[in-house]
Amino acid sequence: CYHMHIDTSIPERDLNSVMPLARLAELETEGFVGSSAPSHYSFMGYILKEKELLESSTPAMIEQMRREEVDVVLLVPV
């Protein structure tokens, strides 16, 4: 589900334009990166509860990434 504040035609044609998991898998296969973490995160810029995002969700994501020993984070702005 998504909100209507963005042009959805591009991600509808190619989901990798917003969540490039297939491209990441290709980089793994080529040996350019070691491996991706088991967890991936996505959130919209139209956030109504920014305090919850900053005080609850973001620390939880960071803690999960620490448990998964993530070295690098890829941010894909849309």
C-alpha cells in the first residue's frame, strides 16, 4: 500500500527503482558486495507521527542492524 503524494508509475513498472533488492542481489553475485542483511526497511517521507519514527522506529531499526552486523546502509530517496 502507498500514498498518492508521489508519481507511482515508475515503481509500478520497476519496483527496484524504490527497493533495489534485485540490483543488490546482482552486486552480491558479482562479488562487489559481500551480502545483504536479512532485514530491509522502507518508509515514506509523508510521516504524520515523526516523533514515533525518531524515538521508537529508528532506534529499533538501528538495533536490528547492529544485531545483523550491518556495515553499510543504502538509502534510496524517491
